[in-house]
Amino acid sequence: MPEKQHIMRSIAPLLLLFLFASCRSYDILIKNAQIYDGLGGEPFAGDLAVKNSKIVKIGTPIHGQAKRTIDASGMALSPGFIDMHAHIEPLSLYPSAQSHIMQGVTTALGGPDGGSPLQLAAYMDTLDVHGIGMNVAYLIGHNTVRNHVMGLVDREPTDEEIRKMKNWIEKAMQEGAFGISTGLKYLPGTFAKTEEVVQLSKVAAKYDGIYTSHLREEGLKLLEGVAEAIEIGRETGMRIVLTHHKAIGQPMWGASVKTLAMVDDARKEGLDIRMDQYPYTASHTGLTVVIPAWSLEGGSEAFRERCNSPALRDSIKNGIIYNLINDRGGNDLRRIQFSKIDWKPDYLGKTLHDLVVDEDQEPTIENGAEMIIELQLHRGANCIYHVIDSADVVNIMQHPMTMIASDGRLTQMQEGHPHPRAYGTFPRVLGYYSRQLGVLQLTEAIRKMTSLPAQTMGLADRGILKEDYWADLVIFDPDRVIDRSTFTRPHQYPDGIRYVIINGKISVDEGVYNNSLNGMTLRKGKPAKTNYPNP
């Protein structure tokens, strides 16, 4: 009898521990997953538990009850993907952000290329009140600020204008902006000299903000554009992101070897230079990218007046011809594909070559330039430019400081003819570039989508699978994940993304978006606002 009592006393603590563990209650319990922590380490088999929006336990096995248990056998579990360059301007129209979330994106950084909301706090407050599908953060856009203070003018700012621009940037940083973005290829940023950009960026630097830049040139003067961004990093001490890094136009194909060497040299110098990239051989932007910037100063009416002058129109045409041959034209009108063309909506998805031929003209570069002038006079167009070499895509992708980012605009099914990156960026890297081509190991591909962008932004509690971090999670089939969106049929969601969990709540359930608004705005240096009801 004493021996039996001794045995019972010995096992009692273990029994109590087992009963305590089995009584643990979770919101979500993910079982039998291959866990990728986001840091690039090898995956391991295990379970993960979520409660009150956070990851509370990672291990094997996890015992307890859960409101929802997901069997992830054969699946990869990773942190939610963070899109470092997202055009989320339509977020108030499409708060679900479904085109992003179906890719596995749980957080997106908006305000790229120099364009952003100006009144940042008020805008983000509105988003939180009405509800949003994914987490969003913002940069303050230099073009937005310059245009507000100076308009579309080609001159240096006065001291008073510099002071006003600094005030706007400081206000945005105090309201939670993660840094400043420039679009030095676009108006009015193209009119700004480097010294202006340095002065204004130093304001963001005081708040440990990052600097992201659509370079001044990505074609023939790509190396000068990279050098300017590096110099801005040297002058400000900021973390620099060469955003959607690429080499545009056939004359520059292969130039990524040189630009990456420049990045490496700058990093050896102690500068923090990074890149983001979309995994496609075509860019997407407005038609104005091939029109000389000087001709666009002052807006549409000023452009029209210049086109009414035969001499100025001839100069505009020659500038367009130069760009069509050397830059985004690719010396072939078939390489310019319409994604938005209000003047002739039947040409969505068709090319500039198609339009010129249908107008009973020879498809020459000269006639293409004339058609571009007419298009701009009729409210312009947005285009997909097939002018990037696949070898440069691979070369940039493999650099250890390159992050994956979509540069995609939020869209919804059957609206317009978007670039396929709006639907497929992240699954394309996982499926095509990693699994099929072997360009990246899966662990490295995930790192470029999760911990690297989180660390770049300074997000201390996202981007890694770790206890007490926010439960932003993706469960995907590594043998099946792939993009389906194409340049001819863009409106297709990817395959293989099984579950997306945002702030501890399921947004994609067994491959189906469930219409929930689980996101929140993220503000640098400020606690997350979690007191808004989910509509």
C-alpha cells in the first residue's frame, strides 16, 4: 500500500500537467505543418497555436482545445507575406484587398513612387473605422508633397517652399509614416534636384524612416539613377530601397550585373542599400513615362498648347521616338500593351501596334509616337511594357538583399486589364522561380517575403513565426502553389494558397476568401489600433 501511494504521488504532477495542457484553449490550432520561420532556416514539422491575435505556442505536439483546428499535413506554414511596394490607392473602394490577400499577403506598404495620402493620420483613421482586409502601412510621397506646395513646375523650390515641404514630411512621420518615397521618373519629382531630395529625406531620417525610390532613370541612365540613390543614402544615413529594381530596354539588358556590384560596394562602405523586385519581364505605368517630362509641365492644358505648336510638337515626338527605341518602347510597338485606355476601351489587352494598324497606318516607331501624343491628348493610358530581360530578373532575385514586392495595384475581377503581378507575384516566386526553376530555395524565397521586409521596415513583431508575434500566417501547398494570372488573361487567382490568417483571424479558408476585414493600419512607433469593430 505505501508503494502504491508513492507511485500515485509521483505521477500526480504529470497527470495534472497533462490535464492542464489538454484544457488549454486556443482560437486557432494548426497541426502537422512544415513550419518555415521566415528567417531562412530549414523547416521543421510541428504545430502552432493562436490566441487573441498572437502566436502563443509553437511546438510538437501542442495539446488543447481550439475554436478552429486546421490539419496542415503536407502543407507549408510561413509568416504572412509583406509587400514592400503596393499600389493600394483604391483601398477605400476595395477594402477587402482580395487580389492581394489571395496571394498570401497580410501586410502591404503603400505610398510608393512618390505618391501617398497627404493627411496621413486622418486617412488611416478612416480606413480603421470602415475596416480593411489586410494590414497597411504608408510612406509619405515626395511627389505628393512637392505638388501640393509647388505644383507641376520645373524649378528649384524657394527657401519658404522647402520649409513647407519639410513641415509636411515631419507631420507625416509624426503620424506614423515608415519613411519617404520618391518617384524621380514622374512629375513633379523629375524636376527635383538631388540636393532637394536630400534635404527633405533628412527630415524622415530623424524618425528612423526608410527611403524608397523609383529611380530617376531605369533605362540608358540606370547606373546614374542607382548612383544617385546611393549618394542620397550616403548624405542622409538612411536605409535605401531601390524599388522595383530592373533594367529597362534592350540596350541595358545585362546591366543588373553592374547595379548589383554598385549595391555590394556601397554596403561594404557601410551604407544600407536594399532592393525590392517583382518577378516579371514587363513593367506597368502610365503612358507619360515615354513622353518628355518638360512637355508635361503645368498639366494637361499646357501639354495641349505645346502640341498645337508645330515646332514643340516635333520636339515632343522626337523625345517619344527616342524612348520607344531605347527605353520602355523596346523598339517594337507590340511591346506596349494597354491596361487602361478610356479613349478606346476596346483596346484593353491589345497593343500600340494593334491600334496603329487599325487606324490604317504603318506600325512604325514614328507613327507610334504620333499615336501616343493623340492618346495623351485624350486623357492618356496605362500600359504594360514588355522590355525586361529574364536574366536580369533572375540575377536581381538571387541577391541576398532583394525583397519580393508586387508593385501591383489593388483590383477586382474583370475590372480593366491589370498587370498579372496584381494577382500572382508571391505564388509566382514560390511556384515558378523556386519550385520549377530552382532560382531560390523555398526557405530563401520565404525570407525575402517575410522577415527581410519586416526588418527593412522596422516591424518588430511581424514577419517571423515566433511566440508573442502577431498571427499573420500563410498555409500553402509547396507542390502546387503557382500563379495563374497572365498578360492575356490577368483576372485569375493563384493556386495552392490554402489559408491566410491576418491578426489571428482567418481570411482565406481552404482556398476561399471569406469576406472578412481582419486588417489594421500600422503606424511607425505607435501601438496598433485594435479597438475598431470588424464590420
